[in-house]
Amino acid sequence: MASTSSAKGADIPALVVAALLLIAAALVAYDAKSQTIVSTYGVGPTAMPYVVSAVLGVLGLCHLVVAFRDGLPKPEPVDRTAVLWLTGGLIGLIACIGLGGGFIIATAIVFSATARSFGRQALAVDFGIGLVLGLAIFLMFSKLLQLTLPSGPLEKLF
């Protein structure tokens, strides 16, 4: 396993990632601690940020161990086409929601672009699968959990 270790034996990129993860964990924990919303019964709204903070902290510590042990493996070459499809899907998601297309269509766009970035060639089929998944997620959030997602022409039908 090749690494980018310095003369001291530490893998600098792994140290940077470890530091960023630990900083993110501390920021999330601080933000959760400073929330003033409390729950009358059971687990309050600060529970999930503490879980996220703990997971980020564990990941940061694991990267710290890797930095001084083996180092990170040499990354594979970048597949620029896949990156472009992913970037296009995210831009399409943001544009669709921003222009009033709604959550379901935006989900279909990002799903089909992501599938294409992984090498799948059935763009129209993947868009249809994304529509079904987006509809299921929308119905679960809006009807079951009573949460509001960005509405567009399809969401107004439900």
C-alpha cells in the first residue's frame, strides 16, 4: 500500500482529514449544546447532532490512527465523466428546486445523473425510477411525518 508519508512517518493528507473531521465534530457538538429547543418527552432535537458529532469524532480519530500507521492508499485516477455527471445532477437538483420544479422531479434528476455517473446507460429508465423514489420519499415526509418539502407541479397533485 503506497502512502504519502513524510520523513517523520506521518501521512499529511490523512492528518489534514483527521483534523477537519475533529473540527467538524467539535463544531457540531458546540452547536447542539447551544440549542435552546428542549423536548418535553423523550429524546429532544439535540440528540441527532450529538450522534453526528460522535460519528465525526470517531472518523477523525480513525484517520489519525491511519496517518501514523499505514497512511492513506494511493488514490485511483479521476473519472472526469463521472464527476461531470454528478456535478450536473447536483446543479440540476438545485436549479429544479430553485425554479419551482419541486422535490420529486429534482430527485429524479439527481438519481438518474448519479446512476449515469456509475456507468449505467438507461437514463430514461433511471429518471422513472427516480420519480418513483422521489414520490415515495415525498409522501413519507409530507403525509406521514407532516414535514414540508419543496413543492412543484407534481407535489400539488398529492
